[in-house]
Amino acid sequence: MAYSPILNVMVGAARKASRPIRRDFGEVENLQVSLKGPANFVTKSDKRTEQILHDELARARPTYSFLMEEGGSVEGTDGQHTWIIDPIDGTTNFIHGIPHFAISIGLERAGTIVAGVIYNPITDELFTAERGQGAFLNDRRLRVAARSRIEDAVVTCGIPHLGRGDHELFQTEITKVQAKAAGIRRFGAASLDLAFVAAGRFDAYWERGLEAWDVAAGILLVREAGGRVEDVDGGPEAHETGNILAANDSLFTQLQKELKLPKG
Ligand code: LIP
């Protein structure tokens, strides 16, 4: 598929960074059997991947800023553009040898996400979107699912775990959604959850406590596929608050009624 110059840069960087990840993932599967597990090895892989992404993107656009999961913020000189990068979104899956994780690259221009790439190097599924130009899985145009009743919907979510998030609040939320939805899933990679909503595989997704690099690219994908993504509680931009709800317009309204926290 012919990409615009900016998507070309992003796709090129993601593909280049995916080669060592694929190698490392094979190694992780072997390390599984050791008692110490592959955690340190994975941290190295994360950092190496981020370095490749950084170097490729900086070479193509030397003045842009960076916001990266591992390396934090790096201020560029143009004052407008920021690359928002998660080198391996779904790290826990990666560590456990579960082939569901992705490289996620978003490009923000003056506060708005204008381009996004999400790439699962194991399944070779490449999700791309550019503002106003639609969302794609490889060369197929994406559209969110049309199901409008929660009773028919498969809803995916993030579950807060040891040391993370508000467990009690999640229990309340899941009880409400469980009573209405056709099915609930927890796959463990926010970028792919959003990409799957864009592809119409999941009807809706919510999760709280995320970081901008988990969701920047995915938010654009869902919007470009005709869906709605906002802060669960109706606050400002979801990639800034990290509390996200994504669905088609009708399901979004119904689910937000269930999940929105009362003000104050
Ligand atoms: C992960 C998210 C996932 C969430 C995990 C974690 P990471 O990102 O994608 O949705 O539930 O706790 O934040 O850390 O693998 O990049």
C-alpha cells in the first residue's frame, strides 16, 4: 500500500524495530522455563527497540520532540510535533511468551494526534491511520462495528492488578458491564485493544490509568474508523487523562452512562 511521506517514516521505523523484537520473543519463549524468568532480558529488549525507533524517527524529522515509555521526554526545536512511543505495549504478554503486543507510534501536532502506527511483529498486522485519511489494517480500510445494543456487544477492558489502579472501582464497573454485555475480554495491550475496536473485532473498550504512549496511536485509529474515543468521565483529551472509553457512537453513550464517575 502507498503511504504518505509521514506514515512511510513511521512504518519504516516500526518494521526496522520489529526485527530484533521477533528474535527476542523467540528467546523469551526459551527463558520461560528458567526460575528467574525473562524480565531483565525483556527490559533490555524494550530499551533497544525504543532506541531504534528514536534513531529512525529523529533521522527523518530531526526537530520533533519525543515522549517515550522508557526514555521520557526529549524536547525538540520545532515546538509543534511530538512522537509518542511505546516500544513494546503489552510487556506482560511479551514476558510470558504470549504473542499479543505491539509497537505503538503516535504523532501529535499542537495537541492533536495526526498520525498513528500500531504493529504486532508476530502476527504481522500493521494498523495505520492519518487524520482525515481513514484507518487501515495492512491495506484494508477499517470501520468500527455497527452493533448498537450492549446485549450484542463484546467489550474489552483493562484490569488493574497488583500495585496498580483502583481495584474497588473496577469491581463496580465490571459488575455493571457484565450484567449487560454479550461478552467481556481482557487481552493486555491497550494499543491493540483500540486497534481491534477500529477493526470492528471488539465493539467497545475501556480502561483507566493508562499513559499517553499506550493510547495515542490507537485513539486516532478508532476515530478514523468512525468511532468515538473520549475520557470515560467526559474530561479533556483521553490520551492526557489516561481513562479511556472507545466504541461506536451509540455504544459509547450507553457505556458512558454505566461507567462515568459522578463529578466531585
Ligand atoms: C500495558 C497496557 C495495558 C495495561 C497494562 C499496561 P505496557 O502497557 O497496554 O492495557 O492493562 O497494565 O499498562 O506497560 O505493556 O506498555
